[in-house]
Amino acid sequence: MGAAFTFAPQKGATPSDVVLLDHGLKHFSEIVEKHFPGSTEFPGAGAAGGLPVSAKAFLHATHERGIDFYYAMGKPGRKIEQADWIFTGEGKF
């Protein structure tokens, strides 16, 4: 079972919606993996409808837990002010 089974019900998906969403995420993963090997299998890959996979494959982004990143920044407030993009969310995106 993929991320849809864990997270889609939190967003109001019905059991049949979850099956459809899981199938779609698996299909998307297969296509991305074919063109960008190694881009789909990592913790959190299925979060936010697969956004981390897309960011890694198409934008060469890195993915890490937000709290770990925050504390590793040292002076997070200043670095956040200088960032071009920050994607964050919990439960809904």
C-alpha cells in the first residue's frame, strides 16, 4: 500500500477514491522512474500527492524532514528571508 492509503482519507477521500489515487501515484512513479532512475523511492516520496518525487526528478531538489532542516540552518529566520522558495505543510497542501 502506498501513500494514498495513509494520507488520502485525511483529506476526505472515500475508500474507492483511495484505490484510484494509489493506482495513479503508482503509474506516475513508473513513468518518472523510467526517465529519472532513482527519483521515486525515498521516505516521504508520496507526500503531497507525489510532490517530493516531482521536485527531485524535475527540479533536482533535495528532500528532508522540515524540522531537521530548520535546526540545521543555525539562524533559520535569516536564511528563510533569503530563500526563493519554501514548500511546507502538514495534513494539507
